[in-house]
Amino acid sequence: MNKTTYAILTLLFNSYGVTSFLNGNTKKGVFTIISAIVTFGIVGMINAIKGIIAGIKIFQMTDEAFDAADKTTLSDAIVFFYKD
């Protein structure tokens, strides 16, 4: 995936678990959505702030560093009680 597209999706939709879906971890993405609903958006707000920080870091990376990076650690959502 293109670095710019990944960074924009991380900036805008990290609170919905989109980055987990992009990385192929659908269980974690669904759990992120459910945890945001159950906590009345508190986890979603935390993930949104973390997504903004991660998106800025991704924009600052070079293309080579982005291709070599582990995408699961770039924008890993905060999900309580989730174990892979």
C-alpha cells in the first residue's frame, strides 16, 4: 500500500480499527469497534489521538523505511483485553 494512503487512513480512521483491517487482522478490528462502542467512545478517542500521532510519524518516514517497517507496530490501536 502507498505510504500516503496508509498515513491518511491512519489519521482519519484509526479510531474505527481500519488499520487493523488493512493489516489483515479482522478480529482485532472488530474488537476495536466493539470496545469503542462499549466504552461510549472513550477508547475511540484514545485511538484517534494515537492515530494522529502515528499518521504524522508515517508522513515523516522515507518510502524505503515505510516499506521495511512492520505495519502492525506503526499504528497499533489501543485495545484493552485483546490478546492475539
